[in-house]
Amino acid sequence: MFLEPFVVHLINLKVFVEDMKKYIFLAIAALTLLPSCKEQKENNVIIAPKQAENKPAGTIVMQDLNSSNEVQWMGKTYRILVERKADKSLPQPEPEPGRKAYDNSISLRIVRPDGSTFFNKTFKKQDFTSYLDEKTIRSGVLLGVVLDRAEGDNLIFAVSVGSPDALSDEFIPMILTVNRMGNISIKRDNTMDTAATPGDEEDDGV
């Protein structure tokens, strides 16, 4: 009878210890799960990338070009050599608001059958300003000088001045004629005109 209260106390203490073990286990398990829940919650957060600042683009530069063609003219074979290159010494037009471009210079050389030079001249946009409107003078570049055909005593070339954007169709076409004496004349090509232009259509001998 004397030991009975003591034994009961030990039994209660053992139960208490077992219960505490359960509580400690549950607490540890809960603490272990907390980071996973936090990580899962963070994974659901969408972080939008910071938009890049719109920086002004650089000066537009068209690709340099070289071409060589042969043409039958006045019973002989002549060679036509054309070279286009960006000319940084020229005034820079502004084809886009706040963005400028390097204008081009284009050299045209006509070579006789014996290899001697019949005609050699470097053209710039300034050579054609009489046939351009103010917008094209301000924003356009010299795009090309291309052989069209031989016709009688003349070699006919197509000239264009306009936007340096390859996807743009904004340009003013002109006709450059070189005669058998090496003299040139220029006029607007109204059959291919794609922009509002001045009304001067007279030939201009140079």
C-alpha cells in the first residue's frame, strides 16, 4: 500500500513523457514543412523583367555596292562600272525623327573596248537637288545609279534618291543620259514617280 502512490506517479510521468515526445515530433515536422510552403509560395510569384530603356539608334549606313556590266553601244562592247559607298564627308540627312544617315556617293565609270576610260564621274545627291522636293532633300540619300539601256548615241541610266530603309518605297526616280560626247543630261522620270515632287521636267545638260 505504501508503494502504490509512487508507482502511479511513475506511470503518469511515463505517459507525460510519451505525450511530450509526440508533441516535439509534430513540432519538428511542422518546422520542416515551413520552408517548403514558403518556397512554393515564392515560386508562384511572377517577376516581370525590367524593360530595357529605349536608346537612340545609331546613324544609318547603307551597304557599299560594286557592279560591273557590259553593254553593246554603237557597235562596240563597253563596260559599265558603278561603285556606291557611304560618304561621311557629306551632310547627314534625317530619314527618321532624331536619327540621321550617312549619304552615299556613287561613281560611274564607262570603259571603252580597248580598256581606256570614256566617262568617269562621282555623283552626289547635290547633283540632283533641282529635281527633288524639300522633304527628300532633307531626309533622303542617293540610292543608286543603274544602267537601263543603250539607245542610239546615248546610254540611259536610272537614278534614285530616297529613304535608306530597304523596306521603304519612298524615292524619287530620275533619268541620267550620257551621250557619245561624254556629256550628261538629267530629268525626272515621271513614269516611276513615287513621291510628290517639283514640276521641273526639263533636261539639264551638264
